[in-house]
Amino acid sequence: MRFSALLRKELRESLPWMLLAAIVFLAIGGFLLRQAQLGGWYDWSERYFSSRPTYGLQYRHSPLQPIGPVLLLTSLGLGLVLGVRHFWIPYFTRTWPFLIHRSVDRKTIFWAKLAAAIIAFLISLGAVWAAFYSYSCDPERFTMLPIKRVFIEGWLFVLLGLIVYLGTALTGLSKARWYTTKIFGLAFATVIICATIFEWRIGWAFAAIIIGAVILLSPIIDTISNREF
Amino acid sequence: MNLKNISKYVESSSKVIMTIIVFLFAVHILQIITVELSSEIYRMLTKTKRDLSAAEPTKQLSDAEKRLWRIHLSGKNFLPNGTIHLTSSKGRTPSRFDETEKIQIHDANDVLIWQGIKSENPYEYLTWSDQRFRPYTMYHQHFTDRRMNELQMITPEFSRVLEIPVGAQDGTVQVWRYLPGSDLFMGYRLDGSIIGFLGSTGLAHSKSEARPFGRFKLQSSWFPAGASEPTVLWQTSRRLYEINFQKQQVQLVFESPQANIKAVMLRECRPIDTQMQKEQKIKYRPTIRIGTEIKKQLLIMRNPEQKLTITFPDDRWSGALNFAATGEGVFLIHHDTEIRVPEAYLKSPELYQQWVSKHEGKPYKQWVELYKVDNQANFHLLNRYEWTVPREFGPKIRRKSFRLQVQRGAMAFSSPLYDLAWLLFGPVFFIQHSQGNDFVSGLISEIRPTNSLWCCLLSIAMVGIAFLHGWPRRTSWGKLIFWLAFTLVFNLAGLLTYLALNHTTVIKCPVCGRRRGLIQVNCVRCGAELPIPERRKTDLIFNT
């Protein structure tokens, strides 16, 4: 009950950013996908078979290709904004003491914030991404359908947003100075993003994200449990 | 050990891992910046000097030297009857690209037999298939496993897929898409409906029925005689398949049960311009050349069908030869020299340096041999030509460039662990993996401290700094020793990690007067406790 009350509070605070991310992703992504559909550049049959006997391999991008950078940037941005909203703004508004003096464990407060962030990512980016993927899977709209791997890669981008959220949380909670170890949470998140984007094995990319999340979660939990606010 | 202790250990190790990873990247970025910036400054400073030296007159060669240079630089071309011609280009006037290229042709005795415009050359020589028949070099015209990895890289624009479009007989179009996870091809029609799955056993209507090809290595297209649609040559670690997507057929061309296939090369497999084909007197046969790890090579030829398994008299032959299968027979060209590069030069740079020092600045002999290969794969020497390579073209010790020196200096700050990994796995492992787009292998190859002595000295210096810092702040011997060992292993990044996670304020001990940390209650030198602050009037809580 206490957890759900905290979760509702965090969701209420995250709602404007959730909506903003969902609208931005839906609007830009939808426009780009529609352009790809209308533009016809993707109709390779006309392009490659009109000048027979041209023959060659096609290293084709998915029709969802233009949406990729939008999804990645929106996800990273949402992670950053939610991290700031959940862990930094309470310093400025001096609401940390009110929060931690509730009759709940400090870890429960953190889990409620994390759960709110996960829900925000699932709704504002995950659901829209799934909708885009299912839209592009219709043979009547696109000549060739995207493969499942692209769908998984989209979810990897969503998870990278959560990594940025955790990095921002650790940076926000750290008592160290900016020019020392305070920035390490975000720096480590950047390393994980690079390691994922330059990887070609999906399994390794997931492993990098999971290991990164565990490495970030552990000091966050320790810090939130022990530090003075 | 209770849960709280476990979580404390996990938290501490997580912090250490996170910090060391960040510092390893930060140090690497700093190393790159140092190398690039210093070489750019050096380049700017030395530009004027270089311009002046370029204006100086170059050394004049004597007639005998000019002749040696010309012979060495000329093309050694063979006629099908074994006669050798030395072809040298006369060159164009600088910046006159519209001039026709003129050549001179000399015979084996260096007598000029023809000169004129290159395109009017009356002789037709044997031409050889691709020279790049080496295990670690890239194929420019084929699609390799490295390119496949590049396609699958998770970039912000997502990965790409390999597709083979095929025009079907009834005018419709099919697309065969490669599924890397299951090593199969999946066929689509234009309306999105699925044709089936192509695997090593041929067409199957479901994914579960299809048998995978195996780990992909190389792909190239292949035109069978008289066919307008190409089939695809698909190489895995130990097998070579011919796939005809139009007929939806898969044929196993070659299988090497005992050893991996090292390289596959094609000759005359692509369609030739018919006009050009008419003008050619030498008719080449389509050929696939396959090399395996057990030093045997297989030639698969068409027109007529023929297979030859070739074993070489010397293992090192396989790297310096080429085949040409024509209507008149199968020819083999072999280049060799009296000074061969040591075979283990990749593993031992010292051995390579010794070899270079021994032969630097000395002329040496080089030769080329033409063999005819009979149907039993025996070699018959047709001709051999030997010449002296001028000393200017001999091996040279690479002078340490400024950039290289800076690079070696900067990389001395890298972790000695990279060198250890290099020694354990070997250079071949890292070269292969980095060519296969493995990010970590590429990074280790690039930033490993090749100058181990400097790296060791720097690591020891870092340990010294860590010791000086840690001695007054120590809380336990185990912790101090761990951090010293950690710094030794990770060099500069290790020291920075140690400082980031262990820096505390020190005070002067009121008893012994030496520095002591504030984490430990007792002074590490004299054992005295921390001083109790004096009571002041404003203190609200007093000891009773």
C-alpha cells in the first residue's frame, strides 16, 4: 500500500515528461515512417530490377531505420530528465527530508522511483515503438517487412534510456564534487551506451546492459540507504 | 556472512569496477589526444624543413643502376609457351592525363623487342587471378564475415539485413533474406508471402525442417556456363555451397572434414564482356581455388569439369603463387626470393628486426617461375627468370617516426594486462578478431603497451605514489596490499581509481606529529587515539 502510494506520487511527477516523450516520439517517428512509406525509396524492386541484368546483394535497412535515432535520443533524454526529476529536483525543492521520513524503508522509496521510471519507459516509448513495428509489418504498406531483430534492437535503445536514468540517479545522489567521482555515474552510462551501439551480437549487447545496470544499482542502493539528506 | 555484508561487498566491488572502466576509457582517450595532437604539431613545425629538403636535387643513378631498377620494376609476363617478357612503362608527362601510355618490352636477355602504345601491344600474356590469397587480408570484391558483422552492428539506425533479389521465370520477383541467427535463407514474394527456407540440404517449407549452412565466412556470385542468372557461392568454416536461388537449389561443392577452409578465390566467374572475350586469344576457364589449413589447395574448374588437389613441395609456396586455367592447360606462377621473411614474424617482432638488419642495404636475388600443371597435379617447369633487386628496394629498418615514439610513450601508461592478454592469446587471435569487428580485440591491439620495460617502470612508480598516499591513511594491511596490487595491474587508471575511492583528509597526529588519516581511530604510527575536541561553553551535549 505504501509502495503503491509512493509509486502513484512518482508517476504523477513523471507524467508531464512521459507525455512529452511519447508525443515527441510519436510525432517525429510517425512522420518519418509515413515519409518512408510515401517516398517509395524503399521499393527496391523498381529500383534494382528496372535496369536488368544488374545483380547484387542488397544491404538493406529496415523501413524503421529513420526512427532509430529518434528512439535512441528520446530514450536517452527521457532517462536523463526522469533521473533529474526523481533525484535532483528534491534537493532544490528541499523535499528529500519529507520523503525519507515517511514510515517506509529508504530502499522502498528508491524501488518506487525505479518502478515509475520503468513504467514511464514502457508506456511512452515501448508501447509507441511496438505500435510502429506492427505498423511497418503490414505487407500492404511496405514491400519488405522488418525483421524481429530490429524490434529487439528498439527495446535495447529503451533499456539504454534506463541505464542513463540509473547513471543520473547515481550522479545525483553522490555527495562528491562535480570534478571528482560525482560524474562517474553518467560517464559509466556513456561507456555502456558505446559498448552496446558498437556491438553486433544482440546477446552481448543485452549482457552489457544488464551488467551495467547491476553495477549502477548496487552503489545507488547503498548510497540511498546510508547517506544523509 | 549475512545479507548486509554480502551487499556491502557487492557495492564496493561495483564501485571499483565502474570507476576502473571509466578511468580505462578516460586514459585511452587522453592517449589518443596526446598522440594526435603532438603529431599534428610536429607535422606543422617540420613542414618547412620538409619542403626545403624536397627541393634538393636527387641522387643521379648510373646506367647500370638504371638498368637494374628498370628490370626490377618491370612486369614479368609470360606467354602461354613459357616465354618471358619484361614490360616497362615509359610513363606520362606529369599532369598530362590525356597522353596514351607507352610501354617497352624486353626479352629475357634484356633486348628491346617492341615499344609503343600499351593498347597496341601485339603479345597476349597469361593473366593471374587475385593476388590477395592470404588468410588475414580483406577481399575487396567479395562479401566476407567481417562485412556481415558490420551489417549486424547495432547502430542508431539499426542493423541491416543481407538480401539476394532474384527475378523469377514468371516475371515475379523474389527476395531471399539471410537469417544470421539460424544460418538460413528465407524467401519472400513481393506480396510478403513466404516461399520457404533454404539451408544446407536445400529448400524446406518450415524453419524447423531446414538445416543450417553453418557459420558464414565468404560469399560471392558465380555464373555457371550459359546461365543468365547467377548462383551464389556460399562459404562456411568447412564447406562451400553453390546456391541457385532461382531454382531454389543448394549444392555442396566442397567439404573439408579435417581442417577449416582458409580462403576461397574465384577466377572468371563473373560475366565477361563478349567483345572483349572475342578479342582474347587465351580462353580462361572458370575456376574456384580453395586453400585449407592443412596446406593443400583444391582447384575446381569448369569447361570441362575438373578437380585438382595440389600439394606443394614447400609449405611457404602457398603464399606466393597464382593459377591460371586456360584451354591450353593449367599454369602456375611462383615468386620467390633468396631472403625470405621469417615465418613467425607476426609472433616475434625481434626476429623480424634481426632479419631486416641482416639484409638492409644489400642487393639480393629474386626469381619468378612458370609451371604447367598436368592432370595428376604434377608441376613441370616451363621457364624461370632471376634478377637482382637493387639495394634501395631491400628491407629497411623502420625509422622511429615522431608519432611512433609519442605513441609508444603514451601507451606505456596502459595497463600491462593488455600485453599479458596479447602474450596469452597470441597476435593472430587479436588480428583475426579485430578484423572481424571485435571492438575489444581492436582496442587491445591498439593500446597495448608494446614497450614493456617503460610500462613496468611506470606501473611501479604508480604503486610508489599509491603507497605514499595510502601509508598514513591505511585502515588494514589487506586493503592496502589489494590497492597496491590493483595499481600495479592497471597502471595509471589503477592509481586514479585508487585515489578516487580512497582519498581522505589527513591531520598531524598530536602525539607523534606525523600525518595520519581520519578514517582510523588510532594513529597508524604511534597508536594514539584521535584527540577529543575541547569542551566549549556553547556545547549542548557533555560527557558525564
